[in-house]
Amino acid sequence: MAKYIKKSKEDKKREMDQIIENLQNGVKEVFTSENYLNYLKFFSQFHNYSFNNVIMILMQYPIASRVASFKTWNKLGLKVKKGSKGIKVLVPIPYSYTKEEAVTDEFNQVKYDGEGNKVTEQTEVKGLTFRLGNVFDISQVEGEIPSLTNELRDNPKGLDKAIESLIASSDVSINYDDTLNSNTAYGYYDLNERAIYIRHDLNSMHMFKTLIHEKAHSMLHNKDQNKYTREEAEIQAESTAFVVCNCLGFDTSEYSFGYIASWSENKELKELKASLKVIADTSNEILNWIEETTELRGIDNNLNNMKEVI
């Protein structure tokens, strides 16, 4: 068992700052890999959806991560699985037409020609209307898809018991979803139920990281909020999971760095940098919950000595 070492508030902040710095540097390294170039080439063809459409998508299909139209999937050489149900989104339809309008002077008075007729001109009117369309999630297609992440395979001693304690004590319902598998998702936060679901067959390390990721979603992102884009929400959730796990001595960089890079719009990591306080505050809140709920601080990690930071 690792010996508990009480740390000062200043020491805890320094350690948190160092972990976040390591996170940023690790994600930047992903951008230099050949694997990232292939990933970027593939996903650059995807459309960015509005906040309202993202909410619509997640309300209908909570495990959705990347969605595209049937036509786009075909263009990418992938096939939508037979029997897959489309996810409804609002599709903007631009329109334009011309209309004749009276010409006015600087005093907003209608002009007339020499014969007493109104002077008119043709003006173009542009706007948007919307119709319902269908998209399909990446879990609903067949074929080879580029990935930047690797599933975590470790099973630190005692972590499974800690997970069960956290599930039992959470103020948000946390459940196992037997329908999730390697072709769908590791977990998700259901906006309708306000509940977390996790894949039941994961190794304890990846299950724990997923639990923290979805817990962060439940705290920060729901259908009543419109503060964050989908990219910001995913980066915040995974960064929080990375920070919490690292504070406990668990290294999730093999998965987290690639995941965060996949949701970053550019190599400047603007979403991550803008969210550092949110990530730190949420991580501390979750770490306090873990400390109050479990004996996780005493776990003998097979890979690392436990770090005592609270």
C-alpha cells in the first residue's frame, strides 16, 4: 500500500499545473504523427453541427460521436449498416429571390419620376429555411476508420472495487450498458435520463477513466446549457479524466492525448487553453468525491506508485 502523504494547497496546485502542462505537451506531440495526418484527412470532410443539432443528435442517439450523411459515408468508402435508424437533424436550406422595392431619398421619402410614377429597383432577398434530414453515427457504419486512441488494458489491484463504490455513491445514476461494445462506445451520458452508462466488459483502468469522463459531462454539459461547443465539451471531459487519473497515479495518455487531439480544431489547442480553469475546478471536485467515497488512495497500482495529492 502507498503511504498517505498530506500535501499543502500550494503543493496540490503545483502538481495540478504540472499535470495540465504535461497534457498540453502530450496532445501537441500527437499532431506531429503520421497517424494524425491520416486521421485529419479523413475527418476534415465532416460537417460541424450547431448546438441545437448536437442536442437533437444526443437526445436521439446518446452514444453518438461523429455523424455524417449517408452520402458522406459512401464518399468515404464506408457503408451504413443495414437496418440502421437515421438520426434527425435540421438541414439549412438557403433561398434567394428578387423583389421590386420603391426607392427612397435621404429623408426616407419615396422618389417619383417626372411622370409621377414611383421609382423602383430590383433587390435580392436571401435567407435560410430548414428541413429535417438524416445522419448516421460512426458506430452505425462498416469499414476501416482511422483512430488516434488505444484502449487502456491495465487492471490495477483494487480499482474495480473503487469503481463499484463510486457507482453506488454517485448523485447521478451510473449503470452498465450491455449493448455497448468495441464497435459502439465506451460510455455515454444520457441527456434525457440524466444518467451515465458504461460498457461492462472494459478493463478497470479504462472503465474508471470512462466513468470520470462521463461524470464530467454530467456536471458540465446538459441540454439546458449552451455555453460550450461539442468540441469544447469533449475536450473538457477527457482532460478532466486525464487529470483525475494522473493525480491518482494512473497514466491514461495512451488514450487521452489522441482523443483530445481528435476534437481540437487546430494545433493551437484553443479549446483546451480556454477551459483550463473549468478542467482544474471539475477535477478537484471529482477528486474530493473519490476521496470521500473510496479507499482509492491506498491502491497498489501495478504500474506506478500512488501519488497522494489531496
